[in-house]
Amino acid sequence: MKIWLLTHSEELKKNSGTGKIVKDVLESESDIIVWSRVNPSEAILTLSPNNTLLVYPCENEQQRSLMSLTPAIDNIIIIDGTWQQAKKIYNQSPYLKTFPHYEIQGVKSLYKKRRNQKNIGLCTAEVAIHLLTEYKHPAASSLLEKFTEFNQ
């Protein structure tokens, strides 16, 4: 399984961003792709909707993944940015709508470095921790430890 962080360029400038922690822990099992409206990433464009999930709230029931988190999923895309940036990335990237969506529900954020604009919002590292834990990935505990230390 590979985690693709589709990252807003402003996110890379912030000390409070958690995408870098995900990349540091997962190394080659993740990639940071800087989002561009006019030049979409070829790596993302070539991912198959058959084995890729986008972690993003569903606009309708058709988007909701019937696959859920199964071993058949090879790629997971996480939009890395503030909620406003994530919404912009999603709305200005029609190719993202072709991927089945996976919505994380019922999990409250513990992230302290930024004020969250959504009650259900998780930071990028929390999303990755949730996914890795669901998959029983050995890096889940390392990422949780790094995030906890970062979040002090």
C-alpha cells in the first residue's frame, strides 16, 4: 500500500504541517505530490480507480467506496492542506472525483497546533495513523509516536 499526499504548496511552508511526518516515517511507502491545478501529477493521473481510494468526504452515495479498506487497495490519496485548501484542490481537480472515496467518521482530532475548522476534521498524520492502524501496518505505532511528540 502506498500513501500519496496531494499537498497544497503553502502546506510545505508551515511548521505545523504533518504531511512531512508521514513521509519521514513511511519513506518509500509514501510520496508528497505538490498539487497543481494546471499541471496535474502524472503519477496521480495514472492510478487506477480499481485499487485506489481518496480519503475525502463523500458528496453523494455513489462516491462512497464499497471496497472500504481492503487488501485490494494499493494506493490511498490524502489531500494535505487546510480544509479550505483541500476543498479547493478537490473542486479544481475533476480527476479526483473518479476515485472511490473513503470517509473517516466518528474520530475526534487531537491535533493542537492549528485550530480545526471542522468538528470531524483530522490532520494529515491522524488520517495516515487511522489508515495504517486499520491495515495493521507495522509503521502505525511509529507514526503515532512521532505525531504525539510533534503535537506537544
